[in-house]
Amino acid sequence: MKIAIAGGHGKIALLTTKLLAASGHEVWGIVRNPAHAADLEAAGGHALVLDLEQSDSERLAGELASKSIDAVVFAAGAGPGSSAERKLTVDRDGAVLLADAAWRAEARRYILISAIGADDFDPASDDVFQVYLRAKKAADDDVRGRDLDWTIVRPGRLIDDVPTGRVQLGKLERGSVTRGDVAHVLAEVFDADNTIGKTFDVLGGDVAIKQAVSNL
């Protein structure tokens, strides 16, 4: 399978690239900085240099089609400390742009990294975190309405601890999960058709990842 990951230089994206490449997939990381190409190549992937905030769906679709991409992952984000405006232009608009481009390029499989609690934002608040949740919710809703084989993965608070290989998946209360375990969940989702059309939270837990994904 040929897979493109938006936000390809992020920690989760690089770990996912490494796992997917080791399984025999061809992985392209969508990055805006060409200096990140070396890190992608070290993880077993390739760089597709393109700034989502400066692109349109037709151009992005052309890039995906030129590489015969079968599946896409939206792992991009404005990041800690970014403005409320960028939560909308990256976390919401970037995810929608990738979905539209994937549909145009006939890359039907779409994995969207959202956030736990995205349904519970305060619509009256201008707090940056509430805007972030609102952006994630809007992206989720848009993707659910598209003719794509989508899966929405909603991790809890991300931490850099050593991955345990065990998680809990489903509709969960807030908690934390390692970035490495999220990457392993994403890698499993590609081989799990039972996850198509599903939205689920991810937290650290006590069920082996492969089993947890197959139980969804």
C-alpha cells in the first residue's frame, strides 16, 4: 500500500512511518520544510514537500495521484503555543483539505488523528484549547460526511514515556497515552477493515494493541 502522512515530521508520524515502512508499505510524509526529508528517509519514508496552508485540494490531489497513493493519514497540527487562528487553518482546514484531495485522487482510505473530548468543547469560549477542540470536531464531522473509508482516532493527552504496547480503545474518559502506542494503533488500523467508519478514543491500558483494534 502507498500511504501519505500529512504532518510527516511529527513524532507520531515518524514512528508510524517507521512501522509501516518496516511492514512493506511505501510511505510519503507531507512536510513543508525540505530539511525534514532526511528524518523521513531515516524512518524508511520519502518526503513530499508541500505546505497545506498554502495549497489547494486540486494541487494536493495531483501530488497524491502522481505517487499512486492508496491511503492518507492526517497527523498534522498547529502545535502547542500556536494561535487560535492556526488551530482552525491547520487542525480543521488542513484535515478537510486532505480529505477533499484524497477523494479527488481516489485514495479512499483516510485515517484522521483527532482528540479525545472533541465533542465536548465550549462553543461560547474563545480559549485556545476550546478552539482546538472545536476545530477537531469540525474536521471529524466533515470527514464523516465524505465518501471515504475513514477512521477517526482520538488520542488522550500525549506523553513521551516508553510505549507499553497496551491500550484501551472506545468511548473513554480523559487520560494519557504514549505517542509510540498511538503510532502502533495507527499501523494496526491499516490492516483492520473493522475500523472503517468508526471513531474511537485511545488511552494507555492493559489490552495488547492488535487485540484492542480487532475488538472494535
